[in-house]
Amino acid sequence: MAYDFFGIPVSEINVWLIWILPFAAAMIIPAVGKFSKLSTGRVAVAFAAMSAISAATLFPMALEAHEIHHQIMWIDAIGLKAGVLADPLSIIMANVVGWISFLIICYSTGYMKGDKDITRFWFWMMFFIGSMQLIILSDNLLQVFFGWEGVGLASYALISFWYHDKKKDHVGQEGRSALGIMEYFSPTHAGMKAFIMTKVGDVMMLSGMLLLFMFAGTFGFRELVADTAWAVEMSAQGLLVPAFILLFGGAMGKSAQFPLNEWLLEAMTGPTAVSALIHAATMVKAGVFLVARIGPIVFALAAAGILADQFFEIIAWVGAITALLLATQGMVNPEIKKVLAYSTGSQIGYMMMALGVAGLSQQYVDGYTAGFFHLISHAMFKASLFMAAGSLLHAVGSRFMTDMGGLKKQMKKTYAFMWAAGLGLMGAPFITTGFWSKDAIFAAVYESDSSWGLPLFLIAVLTAVITAFYTTRMIGMVFFGKNSKHIEKMESEGHHIHEAPKSMWIPYGILAVLTIGIGLIGLSAEEGIHHLFGEYLEHSFGIHVSHYGGEDSVLPGFLSGLNPVALGASLVAFATGFGLGYIFYIRRWVDPVKFVNSNIFFYSMHKLFLNRWYLNAFVYWGFVVAPLWMARGIWRYFERTAIDTGMNIGFEKAVGWSARVVQGTQTGVSQSYLYIFGAGLLFIVLILLL
Amino acid sequence: MMIELTSTPIIIMVILGIAGMIIPVINVVRKERGSSTFYGLIAFGALLLSLGYVIYRFYTDSVADAAIFSSDVLVDDGFGSFFAIAMLIVSIMVVAGSFNYMRKRSNPAIYFSLILLSSIGMVLIAFSTDLVMLFVAWELMSIPTYILAGYNKKDPSSNEAAIKYFLFGALSSGIIIYGISLAYGITGSTNIGDVIYGFSNLSPDMLPLGLLAIGMFIAGFGFKMGLVPFHMWLPDTYEGAPTPITALLAAGTKKAGFAAALRVVIMGAAALNLDWTLALGVIAIMTMTIGNVAAIMQKNLTRMLAYSSIGHAGYILIGISLAPFSGLGLQASLFHILNHAVMKGAAFIAVAGIVTTLAVTHIDKIKGLGRKMPITAFGLVISLLALAGVPPLNGFWSKLMLFGSAIDATSVVWWAPWLAIAGVLNSALSLAYYGWIIRKMYFEGETEKRVKEPASIVGVMIFSVIFMVTIGVYPEPIIQFVEMITPSISTAMP
């Protein structure tokens, strides 16, 4: 059944609406805010819901591996088209983003209650969501780039949302520094840092895009697949891999992958709802999505005999390094939101690793599915964890876990939900989505035919151990043990710790329950996605899928189809990490501080992790302090002399002088005007005759 | 053979003519002094109706393809429709912008009536295919504007504006007539097609006379277009005339000058030889440079915009001078003509709003305008940025096409890239004074209180901002429109 609306089928209009609705809300909200600040939240909730519902209506189509591709002419002169592309990949992603954003928006109505700049908050939130949906549903790179920049702008505005730079809105410990660089950041500084660091990636992405356009003459994803003559030409000139790596640079910036990872930690200065949005739905996932968009295009070129293995190797290694690097730092940080931030970067690293490994193996679909499935499960539990952390911050009034402790009795619901979502992050066996998706990644890495398979696999497993450990640590520090001095002081002053309001705990409750609920049927869910993507890749890119795995399995019935090594590694990793965490932070048999100080090796490792491997300090020395020195030198020895005195004054004088000459002819006397007219006529006639 | 009665020029002439006649009659018949808004609304309605008719005719494919020639005196073609649309939009903006301006002034009926009559002239110029018809339309357009320029009769500068304008108008009319008589003398016809046919088959000893006629046309029409060195009257007149009328002159009659030049000069000159393109190229560079350089030091908003419109005539001329070499040239010029009509119209109407409300035009007096009159100031900013060619506004695309056509023609004529370079440098230079206005309005001045903005001017601002941004983001339909109505020089040659 196809209903028409001005000649366009309703389902196509729906695709456009998914990203237009949030933008429309962003336009309406400032006007609504003039009359009633309270209503702005309602408008946001309503539009977020409508956008999510629009996405949901497309779901049946995704299950049939069907797609909508609708284009309009944009700028004919250079052959640009605007369009939307709703294929299984973008429909699933649009639903994940749409619904999680909707829940976060609901949560924000409680979290941001009473903020006097609430209108600005809603405007940017909706703008953020709209930009992300634009990235997801665009059918060409240029349009993606518009959304990409919109996301960057919105993240800048939201990270620095509390631009008064009050002390409580900073991140980091006051006074701490590493290699002479302060590790204490104000919201405005953090926003700027995020904006500039992601911009580095954006510039790379833009140059990659233009390079592609130069050869292919199109930005369209489908057009790039349809005719691969451009790839032959590019690879002959050795530009194919560089162009795609430049594109991946954009993803590295947005997704906070090594070496562009440092902005993500400071992004915690924004309101917690913003952090949830950045980490679960709208920002860092954009990079993964971009890789998922362009990955199959590159892989499909193999059929034409063009290999781009380096591209996938780089993705896999960047992902692996990031996963380990950030997980280690998550073990030692005292701030709850920062722990979650490190964990996001690390989990995104997993996704990248899977998408990279996919391209190195025969079974592209395995890694592809694993990475994307992990994206979905991560989106759910990380959004839940962030929102729960926001409740804790609200209740305790401090971002440090050392100021919490023993909260399990006071905040029962948050406690329960945080366990559920936390188990997802840890990858608790068989009942959480996180387990299945992580296991799929392990299997994909282990089964890949690449020579890098083993080292990548070991890094992945080690990271999983660490992940389970820091998650247990976080829950242990917050909910177990005795109340901290901070809380006792609050209680004695009459501030009682209480559970968050309904508008806040319901959204993260839903996601926590989903983490477990989908986890229970996780294996079949994964197989469903696997099957769907198998058909999608075959249908849209001609990537052939030969088997659906696991006929010769040694495992018992319900686990058939899993790789036994990967499964074993998952179980061991979870048990080790959780066990260590249990000993140190839940039972508290061993005091972690004493333990670390007992041994020079642990002590120096702890210091290295706490100082972020000194990466942040390097970034600041290399890209902030040193250029500033240079800039000062140039200013003092070149600009003030050559440009200021020479050029500027000279140019100004010249323009002023010539303007006066022209004005001098404008005497206001009609006779002279007529004389010039006559002279002009003579001049023209002379030119024509001579 | 007479032209059909339902053709666009005839119907517009009838609609606007009746409205233009009836307004003064009502004024005489009614006993109490009529309010200006009433007459304004009649004029507004008539113009809107005409615009609707042009668009209706165009979209029902009732008009001929872009034709240069016709055996009639008028032709109902796409080229004329394009100019009619551009000029009617300007007239509508001017009429709407005048509602508040005329409220406390005398004789509103005559004022609106004259605008309508002048609009008839403008529209007819675009449709003329006969030199005599063209000249009649030219005068029909010009004479009402002489009166309108001097409309504030107690204001000496308005009087001076009218006198200077009239002096130059009379001179250039004489020159045009001289050109027509030369053309008639050589070819024995006043039909533009016949004249050009005659030109292309001219015996060599008559060639200088043909060129002389073309020179006369360039000078005569160049006066309206504000080409250097025929621009001297322009800043004085624009400054002295009532500001809405300045908008009409800068955005409307100026474009009529281009319409006439395109009908006559390009084709006629192409028929003789192609050396004239260099002459136009030189004039283009001179015009844009002198306009922009002079604008930089101006302290008066109207005068600054007047010089800026001289500069823009130079940009438009780039495309015209390259018309025989690059298919893009003429399209780009037409696109910029439409854009400039709206951008400059909006800018002058914004200034008219400032004049109506605050009675100032000096640049130091508009400090803090962003807070005092936010909508007017915003409209002015958008139109200034569009004039400077900042993306994503409409001015960017037409400038891109103009400079692109110059690059495009590089392989044919050696001097073409210099036009692009001059254009880009001038655009950069122009940002200096546009930016100055914006800085005064938004970054200087104490906290001013908001004042009430004239409703009709707010309406014009909203329309033009929407127009400029929409075309800027999605220029495709207009570009296609322009492609459709641009006559192809090579195929149009007799």
C-alpha cells in the first residue's frame, strides 16, 4: 500500500521528516521560549517522539532488506543532488538514535528543571539530534558533512553550556598537572578543545571527500558503488587508500579515536544529559557510522581487483590502541563521568576494531555485524549509565566517586539499574547484550584471516578484563562501603540523599531493562542482524556471504554457532575483571590505595594512567604551547614590522588616497558632470572606431 | 500584424494603466483627504495582479521562447517576462516600503500613480522589439521618476537630485534618439531585427556610422545603468531623492537600462564586430573599481549604497561583455540582475525604514540599530552580505557564475581572467564598507531602547530575507529559469 502526498510516497516523506523534525523543533523552540519556558521542554519531547516514530515506521522495511532512495536536484551547475537513503543500516541506526535521544530528552526535562537558560539548551539538543539524523540518512558525503559540522557545532555549544565557568562545572582535580600542563578544565575551555580537536578530523575528512569527488565526480554512496571506474583510476595513482584514510580521519575526530581522543574527557563539563547524548546517540557514534557507510564500498572494490587492506588495517589498529589506552585510564580516575567517558572511547575502539577486521577477513559480514551490534548494545547501556550517573551527581552534588559510597540503600532504583547496565558494559555472560556483541567481536577478530588477528585478539581480551574491572570498581565505589565524609556532612546539614524523580529514572530504567531483556535473546538477535546485513551487503554492494557459521561447533545446543575460543575468552575476561573488582571495591578485602603504593611497578603504572599516558600533556605542548611561542615570535618580529607598519598603513593610505581622488571628481557641479559624460561618449566611440 | 490582446505586455499595460489613472481620479472625487495607505493598496494590488499574470503566462507556456527579434513592436517572450518579473518585484517592494514613508507627506495619490506609470515603462522596455517603441517606453519610465526624485519639493537636495537627474536624462534621451536616427538612416528600419540584419550586411564604408550608433546606445543606456563615466549624476540623485524612490531607481530603472542594452547593444554590436567587447570589459572594470573605491569613504548610507550599485553594474557588465564567448556569461548577468534587484531594493527599503523612523542616514547615527530596529537591521545585514556575495546567500551564486564565465572565456579572449580577478578583488573591497555598516549597527552604541518599526517595511524585509536565503540555499530553480529565457547569441543571429 503506498499512500501519496504531492506525488511522493508517504514512506519517503517519513525519511525526510526524521531529520527535518528535530531541526523544525529547534527553530520553533526559541519562539515558544518567549512565551513559556516550561513549554519548550514539551515541544522538544513531542518533536523527538515524532522523529523517533517516523523512524520506527520504516522498521518493517528494514527487515525486508528493502531500501528507499529519494533524491532532488540541489545545485545543477556542479551536478549536486540532495537525497535521503534509508537502507537497513541507516534505518536501524536512525531508530537507535531516535529512540535513545527521545529517552534522553525526557530525562532532561527532569535533569535541567529550573535552569534559566533552558531554551538555549533545548534548541541545541534538538539541533544536535537533527544533525545526527541528517548524517545517518544522507545519501551522499557532502550532505553528511553538513550534518557532521552541525553535530560539531552543537557539541561545542552544549559542552560549554554552563559558560559562566563556575567551579562546580569544571572537570579534573583542581591543582593537578602533568608535565606542567594543568589537568583541570573549565566548560568553555572544554568546548573549545572539543571543537578544535574534532575540527582536525573534519579537515581531513573534507580533503578526503574532495579527493574522491575529483575522481568520481559524485559524493553519492550509491553512485560510488554503481560505477567503480574512479577507483581504478585512483588506485593507479596510489590515491585510493590515502583518500579513504583521510575520510577515516573525520571518524577518528568525531569518535575520539587515538590520537584525537583527548577532547572526549573534557566534554564531561556539559550537563549530564548532553554527555549521554554525545556518548550514546549523537556524536561519537557518527564516526562509527561513517566507517560502516564507507567500509562496504571499499571492500566491494576487492571484486574489481582493487585491494585496500591498509585502510582496514589502520582502522583495526586505531580501534585496538584506543580500546586499550582508554580502558587503562578508566581504571584509575576518581570522577564517575570521566570513567564512563574513558569507557565510551574504549568501547568505540572495539567497534572500530571489528569494522576494520571485517575488511581483512573473507567474511566481511561477521565483523560488520559484530561492530554494529556492539554499537547498538553500547548505545543502550551507556545512555543508561550516563543518565544514572547524572542522578547521582544531582543527589550528591559532587562528581567524585570518593564523595559517594554506600548509596545502595538510599538510591535503590538507581542502584539496580546501574547494575543492569553495568553488567552490560562488563559483558556479563548470557544475559546482557554487551556479552553477545563483545563475543561477536572476539569471534570476528579471532576468525579473521589477517596476520594481525592474534595480537588484536589479545588486546581485545585484555581490554575486556580491564573493562569488567573498572565497571565493578565504579559500582563498588558508589554504592558499597560506608557513606563518604561528604555525604555525612550533607546529611548533618539536613540535605537528605533521595532517589531521582520519575522523569529521570524511568528513561534509564527502560534502557537498563532492555540491556538485560535483549540480552536474554541476544544470540538470536545477533543472528537476525547478521542475516539482515548479509542480505544487505550482498544486495547493495555485491559482497558475497558464503556461510552462516558454526556447523562444526563443539558447544552445547543453545550456544551452537559460537566460536569456542572467543566464548571462553569472554567468560575468562569477565570473571577475572569482575573478581578483581569484587575483591578490591565490593568486599574491600584489600585496600586499593595501599596495594598500589606497595609496589613500584603498580605505583608507576597508576601514575602513568592517571596522567593519561601523558598524551594530553603532549598535545598541549606540541599544539598549544609551541604554536603560541611561534605565533608570538612571528607577531613580534614580522607582523609588527612588515605587516603592521608596511602593508597595513601603506594599504590604508593607498585606498584612502584613491577614494579621495574619486571623490574629488564628484564636485556636485552639473557642468563638470556633463563634461565627463561627453568625454566618456567620445572615449567609447573612439574605442569602437579604432 | 498586431500583437495579441491577451499578451503579457498589453495586459500589464492595461492593469497598471487603469490603476495609475484611477488613483488620482479617486483623490479628486473623494471629499476628505484620502489616506496614503488606500492609494498604496490599490497600487500594490495592481502590481501584484500584473506579477501574477506574468508568472501565469510563463507557466502556462503562453509566451514565446527567448526571442530577440520580432516583426512587431512588442514581443511576448521569456526574456521580457524575466525582466517584467524582476521589475514588478522591485515596484511591489517600493510601493510596500512607501506606505509608512508617505503617511505624513503630501499628494500620496500622485506618488503611487507615478510609480505605476513608471513600472509600465520598465515592463514595456523589456518587451520592445522596435527602437521607437523602446524609446517611448524609455521615456514613459523616465519622466515619472524625474518627478518622483524631486518629490520632497521643500527639500533643496531633493530638488537638486531631480534637476541633475533630469538634465542627464534629457541628454541621454537625445543621445539615444541620435543613435536611433543613425540606425534608421543606415538600415531604413526601426525594427530591431531589421536594423541588426542591416548592420551585419553593411558596406565597409558605412561601418563607422554603425559603430557610432552603437556607441550612442551604450552611452544613452549607460546613463541609466550607472556605468562609469556616465554615473556622475547617480550618487547625488540617489542621496537627494526620497529613499523609496532611490530603491526604485537603483533596483528597477537601472535594470530596465540593462534590458534595453541587452535588446539593442549586444546584438547590434555582435553584428558589426567583436571589438566592442573589450570596450565593455574596460568599462566593467572601471565601473566596479570606481564604485567600490568611492563607496569606502562615504559617511552617508544612501550615498554608500549608491556607489555600491555603481559597482554592481560593473559586475553585471562582466557577463554582458563576455556574452559572445561564454554561454554562461549572459545567464550569469541575468541572474545577477534579478538578485541585485532584490538585494539592493531591500537595502534601500531598509534605509527608507531608518529614515522614516529615525530620520538619519549618517553612518555614525545608526549605532546600536541592531537593538533599536532589530528586524530592519537584520534585513539590511542579510542584503549587505548578499551584495558582498557571502554564501549561502543568492549573491554568492550569481557572482560565482559571473566570475566563472570569465574563467570560462579565458581560452577565447586573453583579457577575460582579468575581469574575474577585478571582480573578486572588488568584492573583497566591498566587504570593507558593508562590514563597517554591520559593525556600527551591532557592535557599537550604548544599550538603546527598541523603537516601533514600520510594519510595511518589516514585511518587505521578511520577504527579501526569505528570498535571499532561499535562493542562496537552493538556487537551482532560478538558474534553470535563467537558462530557459537566455537568448542564445549564436542562434539568434539573423
